[in-house]
Amino acid sequence: MSRDATAPLPAPAAPWHEPVAASSRPSLPALTTVLAITAARQVRGKRIWGFLLLFAAPAVIALIVRRYDPTYNPAVQERTLVFGLLPQAILPLTALLFAAGLVRDDVEEQTLTYLLIRPVPRWAIYLVKVLGTTLVTSAFATVFATAALAAVHGGASDHDWGWLLTRAGVVSGLSSLALLVYIAVFGCLGLVTRRSLAVGVGYILVFEGLLANVPFMVRYATVMFYNRVLAVRWLDLRADDWKIDLSVAPSASTCLEVQLAVAALFIALGAWIFSTREFRVKTAEGS
């Protein structure tokens, strides 16, 4: 059959190329967006005021005791509030309440889909969410630990403000390290069980509240013990107050390595679970 002379010639076939694989490298702008979303969620809503009051408690108590106790002793108040109440109750409880909803809040608020369609691997999303939560809580800890130390020692004749700020820097660093470990553990726990709050509170009471104060090997499984060893070595605190024998206690480098290793382990485990798990996302139809 002859071809119609008026018909257009067929377009030449496009050359075939091997399909290009999508890059698995995270996009920096997308990572920044996830970080901003995480930080904004953590500092909004009414619950943030509860956390602010919680963190402000040591400073407020110190001011009240200082005002009305004629036998006020700064060393005793520092040990009770800055190295007792803050790391033993406020820090782990704050980390638990923030980390327990690390992913669940996105599911409940229907924002998880938005995060998952960003050009960011799932594991990177989880890492950034842990980072954002740690940064927010560490900022709180830094501000209010400094305020507590100022309330305890401010105006004392035997310490100047340079000493106070140096001490506040060390306490803030220890608090941030503890928060990183707690958030890593509780964030992973929130992916494993819906009862993460109950399990987390049990852990805080039993391990950080009870076993950390028992002079046996079991306290080596607590964050509190390593932070106390670091505080004793770096701030010249009395080791006898916590029944710590520095001759057999871990070195400062070992304390850091153990806590960072635990944090890395649980963050990696949480990232793996987040990457492989299917989440039931709510829709407008309620499905």
C-alpha cells in the first residue's frame, strides 16, 4: 500500500536512555523544613506553659528558700535542686513527654503524609525530628539551669559571675547530653508501644529515681549515674553524697562514650522502625 504524500512523516523515535535512579541523598532545604516543623510543633500549644513552669521550679524554690530560711546554705540547695530535682525528675519527664509524641503527633494532626512526601529518606526525617526535639528541650534546660544557679548562688561573696556562668555551661551541657539519651530511648519506645508514657514513667521511677541511687552495678544502666560522675569530675562535687568511688568509677571520656553510644543505638533503631513501619494516617473522611 502506498503512503499518502500529504500525510506528515512520523517523528523519529527518541533515543532510549537508562532510567536515572532517584537520589537517596537528603535534600538540605527539605531537612531544614522538617526541622522547623518539628521545633514549631514542640513550642506551640498550651502544654509548653506547663513545661516552662516545670523547668522554672528549681529557680522559684531556691528564691523562696533563700528569702525565708535564715540558715540558707547554697551548697545544699544546689545539690537538692540543680543536681537533684532537675536531672532526676524534670529532664527525664520532659524528654518523655516530648519524645512520646515524636511521630504520634504527626499522625494525629495528619501532617505525617506531608513529611513523607518531602524529598527526604524516612530515616533522615526521624533523625531530624530527634534533633529538633533535643534542641528545643536543651534550650529550655540551658536557660532554666542558669536561672536556678543564679537563684542559688547569685550575689554570694565567695563566687563571682564568671564562676557562675562557667558552672552553668557545664550543667547545661550535662543536661543536653541527658536529654539526647532520654529522647533517643523514649522516641524509640513510642514507636514500639502505645503505652510509652506508662512504660517511660515506670523507667524514670525505678531506674533513674531508685536504682541510680543504689551503689551497685545496676546503676551503670542509668543515665543519672554517668551524669553524676561527670559532674563530680568536672565541678568538684562531693562524690560521697552519691556514694561514688572515683577510683573505680568510669572516666569522663568513658561516661561520654557510653551515653553517646546508647543514644546512637536507640536513634538508629528508631530510624529503622520508622523506615519500615506502615502508619495509618487519618483522612478527612475519618478512614
